[in-house]
Amino acid sequence: MTTLVVLTVVAIVALIAGLAFYLYWAGSLLTRIAGNLEDCAGLVRTIVGHARQIGPGVEHINQTGGVVAGALPLLYGMAEEIVADVTPRPAEPAAAVARPASGTRRSRLHDAVGYAPQR
């Protein structure tokens, strides 16, 4: 019976030691997370301060952006015309007469009626 009691105590001590190690590990992770969140909070305060300074000019920026966006189609069309005017175009190739690969055939109908085309 003493062996069973000793093994039970050893199992309980191992379980408590495992839980203690787990809690120490989880606590260290949470401490690092808390430090990172504190740093992030400082960065957010800085961003809010910058946004307060930029805020009044945003309406003017949006108005200017609207004017520029409205002019873009006109500017694009003008640029296309400029490019089309200065782009060199290759000379048009002379129209080739389509001839069959086997050569031209002489029609015998013309001989039958007495027609002789000028060559």
C-alpha cells in the first residue's frame, strides 16, 4: 500500500510542477504582449496627434483631388493625340494581286468566240 501512496504523491507533484511551468510560460507571454500593447498605444497617440494637425486640410485636399480627377479624361485624350501625331507610321505596302499558286489558266472560251485579250 505504501508504494501506491508514494506513486500517487509523485504523480500529483509532477502534475503541479507541469501546471506551474505552464503558468510561468503563459505569464511570460502575456507580459510580452502587454509590453507590445503599451508600445502600440504610444504609437496610436502619436498618430492621433498627427491626424489632428492634418484634419483641417483634408477638405481642401479632397477638393483639389476632385478637380484633378475631373481633368484626367481631357488630359488623357490630349496625350493620346500628341502620341498619335508624333508616332511614325510605316509606309503602306503596295497592294499585291492575288494569283493562284498553280499560275494563271488560259481560258479556251475566248478562243472559241475569237476574242484575244491585249497582253
